[in-house]
Amino acid sequence: MKNIIVFLSCLLFSVSGFTANKDGRFIQKDNLFPRVKMVTSLGDIIIELDRSRAPLTANNFLTYVINGDYKGTVFHRVERDEANETDFVIQGGGYDKEYDGMFEREPIFNESGNGLKNDMYSVAMAYQDNKPHSGTRQFFFNMNDNDHLNPGRNWGFAVFGNVVEGYETLDKIMQVETGYNGKLGYTFIPKTPVIIFDVSMLEPQPL
């Protein structure tokens, strides 16, 4: 009997923990273009998501937002295309200030064929090399018109929104000093972490 009570208690705890994990699909569910405000150590950014073209990716991003999973993360990649002397991407959402990886939910299907392009100031889902359906929580801002990231014969990177305010913040981030980080093994890591303090939902835009 005691074992049964312990089992039921554990089951109840597990269920309650699951239900507390909010799902982005049900947040402003009738709003096809929800907006979020990202507060960073270099300024604020407002992003408008596009559920009409990228419902899986937008809702996945919102799930991380409403559960507070982006608080205290950093932009770990600030990369320029040195060969062409142009800006490339700002990527974040997956590491803390110590550059340790964060909890990830299940990967999602790659929606790169949705018609949205990796143009400047758009927001796209990152994925692991050669694994197009491995995207979880990391995202990136396109800091140029990165046509080569769009789908062609191969999978591209799924754009799911655009920056509507805070371009100057992204431009500031693009100017930070970067260097080699032994933990991650790359040279495009900001020497002073650029922190995402918070990402929160904004009220729907009036019709």
C-alpha cells in the first residue's frame, strides 16, 4: 500500500510538472503575428513572429519564451563574412553566461520551404550541421541578405519572424569584440557576454 501511495505521489508530481510547462500553441492562439520583446545587455529588440508561414517554428520559439527559458542566455555567435567584408549572423538562445548548454525540448520539423527568406533582420531557426530537422531552441538574426541560407536543392534555415524595432541594438551587438573560446571551439564568441535578460510577450496589435 505504501509503495502505491509513493507511486501515485510521484505520478501526480510528474503530471503537475508537465501541465505547468506552457505550450506556445495556446498563447494568443488567434494571433497569426504575435510580438515579443527581447531585453538584452545592449538594448531591446522587438520581433514579430509569423505563424501563417512558420507555425511550428514560431510556436516552438514561443514555448521557450513563455516558460522563461531564454532568461540569462547569451548570444554566443557574432559572425562576419570576412571574405566579403560583410556582416553575417547573430546567434543565441542555447547557452548561459558560462557558455554551458541549456535544456532542450524535442527537435522540430524544418519549415524552411515556407517562402520566407533569410533577409537582413529576419529571425531563423538554427540547426546542427547536416541535420535539418534538429532545431530546438537556438535562433539567429540575419545581419545581411543571406540568400545561401534559403532552401534550394537542400534544406535551408527556417525563417519565422522579423525584427520590427531595435535594429540599432543588433547593430551594436554586431560591433562587439569576438575571439576564440576554448569551451565552444570557435573564434566568433563575444569576449564580453551579450546577455538576454528576458523575452516576453507583447499585447496583440490593434486591428
